[in-house]
Amino acid sequence: MDTLRLVEQWPVPNAAVAVVRPDGTVPFAHGDRTRVFPLASVTKLLTAHTTLIAIEEGALELDTPAGPEGSTVRHLLAHTAGLGFTEHTVYAAPGERRLYSSAGFEQLAAAVGEHTGIAFDEYQKEALFQPLGMVDTRLEGSPGADASSTLDDLLVFARELQEPALVDRSTLDLATRVAFGGLNGVLPGFGHQKPNDWGLGFEIRDGKDPHWTGKRASPRTFGHFGQSGTFLWVDPDAELACVALTDRDFGPWAAEAWPEFSDAVLAELG
């Protein structure tokens, strides 16, 4: 398979990669499925889904005030609260700009903790990790960047993002559609995008070029990648999700290798 050949050519010490379908079947897997990798910003997918669960439980709403003055949970999820990348500094009014922000996800998690009455890491464990059986996934630090997990755990999560059991389908559909459409911004590692579309915690492929999911991915594809050399994408049209975990930081190697690999996955399995 081209997919296997491509992964074996990645300039990384270790890689664990797999594809999962909505029914849970895994047509492709490579590497140690139980090795723990730092997720970097793929952590944001876990934080976003935990927030959606809290919303469905009635602890808070998308329009609940959170973060900077005038900002809401919706703004924080969509990177439109105006906060800086890692600094808790306001650079724009809510809804005006798409400013990718890990600090925003820290304020988001704080809001979830406040409204549930449970520390965010404990709530996430009880609401997301335990129900899905993600026994090797941990959050130890920032809810925007400091989770770790295994391929096996993230395959379970990727299936949840295709056939949700913890939230209603309509909730996930809303979260994976463009929020605050038309806003331009920087996609880290891939430069300015016009527009730079995001959903509620999920980056949306749409018409972005260049993009880490390649050229075959449908516009509806959503997911995230991390600076630790990790990614997770879901293509609803192809009915496939792909997870890749490595122990080499994102860089030019990944910007070249990941799109080629994703295109091969969709050509062979989509």
C-alpha cells in the first residue's frame, strides 16, 4: 500500500498511524498502538468535545459569557474571543478576528469547571475519557496543549467524532460547521488563509490551500494537528477518520509528508 510506504519514509523515530471507519473497523494501522505520545494542540479536540458534553448536560450554553468581556463560550471555541496565542491578552473585540489561541482554551476550560463545579481535568475524565474507555489519555497542564494519549485511545475518540455517543448528532454537526464565517487568519504552519474557517473547536478544511489534510479531503473535513507531530482528521464524505502520532515536532517535513499521506489514504480507502 502507498500509505504504508509513505509512513515508513517519514523522518521520525516513532510513528503510530491508523484509519478508522464509523463502524469502528480499522482498515489501516501502523506502529505501536499503545505508545503514549504528547498531543500538543490535538488536545483542543478533547477539550472542545468535553465542552459540548457539558453544554448538553445543561451546565452552560454556547452563549454563556466566558473569557474576555463580551466574549462567550462560542467565541472561545471558535478562536474569535480576541485573545493571543499563549498570552491572556486581548488583541481584538469578540467576533472581529480569527486569532488562534491556546490561552482561549484555558479560559474555556476554566468556564466549564466553574459551571460544572468540578475541576476541568476531573470533569473531562468522568465525562469523556472513562465513558469511551480512553484509559491511557491524560491532561496534565494546559487544556489547549498538554494532553497525552495513544493511537488506540484516539481511534476510539475518532469514532466518537463520526458516530457520537456522548453528544447528540445535531450538537456535533453544529460544532463541525463554520462558526463566524468569513474571518481571515493564520493557520499555524500553513500561513494566512482567506477565510480561515473553524467550527466550535474543530478546524474546518473548507477551501484552504495549502492544507495539512491534502487536496483530496472534502471541504467538510474537520480536525486538528499538533506541534508535537500529531494530527486527527475526519472526512464525513469519505466516511473515514485518520490519526497520526509521532515523536518529532511539526516542521517542513510534516507540511510535506502529511498532505501526501492523507491524499493516499483517501485515494486507497475513501
